[in-house]
Amino acid sequence: MSKFFESETVRNEMQEITELQKELYKVIAQFPQMSDEAKWYHIETVKELLEKQQIMWTRVSLSDDPAAKVMKKNLEKGSKELGFGDADLGTVFKNMKITLNAMQSNLKH
């Protein structure tokens, strides 16, 4: 395992990301039927996940570790496959936050 992924901080953050993803995936199909309040809290969880992913992206981007560089390339490839093209992932995160905030502003909380 690389030094980057041996870091306790990185391992803990990755575990938190995984747990948030599991939590969100369990209820995503129910989103259209949720009350506005439940949707608002669900979006808050998505924003928390997004923040953790952005921090991890920053860590990976700044690392010289070979495994981190591979992860960065894989994330960029995945981003392209999702239709974001060559957009900088920092910009993608920023735009996602704007979209989530707009969604929340349309809910009665």
C-alpha cells in the first residue's frame, strides 16, 4: 500500500465517504416521495459527501504518491465518462454545490 493510502487521516476520510455513499444509496429511489423536509436533510447529506469528496480530491491532486496519481487519473476518467468532459473537478464540485443549494431553496423547510 502506498504512503498516501497508509495515512490514518486518508483512510478515515475514505471510510466516511463510503459510509455516506451507502446511506445515500439506500434511500435515493425514495427521494421523489420524500417530504420537503426529508428532501432538505437528504440534500444536506449529499452536500456533506460532496465536501468530503472535494477534500479527498484536493489531497489526491496535491500528492506526489504514485497511487494517489493513479487515483487522480481514474477520477478524471470517471468524470469524463459521466459527461463532465475536461472540466476541472474543482469546478465540477463548485457547480454541484450551487445546484444543491438551489434545490434546497425550492423546498419548504
